[in-house]
Amino acid sequence: MYDTLLFLHVLGAFAMVGATVVYWAVMLAARGIDRPTALTPVFAPANAAIAAGSLMTLVFGIWLAIYLDGYEIWDGWILASLILWAASVELGRRGGARIATGSEGGDAPLAAALRDSRTTLMLVASSVALLLILALMIWKPGA
């Protein structure tokens, strides 16, 4: 059971991080072209992977913490990871919503949304939170 739970938890993490990397690559590429809306079809599968990965990491991570005798859900590194997870998901959702709203208006509004410092700040903060979660999962401070 442990191997299955760990596999699904890590698979969710790979989906989340991989889709975040794809999202950043497309977002940065879209900034430098005349028709950035041409790249927006890539956002939908990336958003789906982030959503599925987010859910998988949360569900199977909590299940692992309950299943294993060595960890408790209230361990500091697990609580910190849950808080960072919530922050990453919400910040990514807000930044993605700003980009989605811009893409509905066409190329000029999308280009403006992609260059907006608030959108970029939200996505950077979301990505940093993901990296911090990864560090907590690898080193498990205090465990």
C-alpha cells in the first residue's frame, strides 16, 4: 500500500511541477510574439495537469501521513507543506485567471496580462511555494 500511495503522491507532484514549467515556457514565449493567443491552447492541458496534480498531492500526501507510523499530519514540515500548497494553488489560480481573462479579449489584452507585474508576481510566488514544498518533501526538517 505504501508504494502505491507514494507513487500516486509523487506522480501528482510531477504533474504539478511539469505543468507549471510548461505554463511558464508558454507564457514567456507568448510575450515575444505578435499573436500570443496562438499559444493559449497549451494552457488548458497544463491547467488540467496542475488541477489533477494538486488534488493528487494533497489527497495521497495526507493519506501517506496517516498511513505511516513515523509521520503525523501535525508534523511541522507537513503543516508547512499544506500551507504552502494552499498558497501555491491560490496564487497560481489568480495569476492564471488574469491571463485567461486577457486571452478572452484577444492578442492585445493577453499581451498586457502577460506583461502585468501583478500577474507575474502571483505566478512567481506560486512557483516559489512549489519549490519550497519540494524542499520540505525531500529533507523533511524535524522528522
